[in-house]
Amino acid sequence: MAEACSQAEEEDFISRTAEMQTVAATSSSSIVEKDILVLRPGGLFWLDHFFCVGEQLEQMYAPVIDSIGFNKVKWIVGRKLDRGSELNEMYLSALLEKPLKNSW
């Protein structure tokens, strides 16, 4: 039974990560805020291998993620080079923790 629950949680996480990418692309944080509501205080949110253009990361995605108010446990940004360095694409992997106090 625990295995089925774990698989369902993994599928749910994948779905939520896809929604975050969609939200960031449309510059709206309402869906992100709604999805983060279900995470318990102290819970961890893992954003893995999210990629975008370097300027978008600094100007759009990082401020949206910061506005949620999570603690950054780990934040790693690296260059994505598979399509060429001239595209200036970046990967973001982050582990975020929902604060225990003042949570939604």
C-alpha cells in the first residue's frame, strides 16, 4: 500500500511541477499559490531541472518563487549547454521549505 501511495505522490509532484512551469510562463502566481496551500508547514517542495533563459530566471521566475515566502534549503543554478551556449539557457534546481509560522 505504501508503494502505491508513494507513486501517486510522485505523479502529483510531477503534475504540480508542470503547473508551476505553466504559471511562470504566463506570469501569474495564482495557481502556484493555490497548489502550495496543500503543502503542510515544514513540508518540502522540490523544483528540479527547471530551465529557462538566464534573463527570465532573474527577472521573472526568481521573484515569483521568492514571493511565495518559502525558505531556500538549496538553490542551484547551472548553464544548460545541450543546444549551445549562445542561447544562455539555465537550469534551476531548488529545495524549498514551507515555513512553520505564518503559513497559508
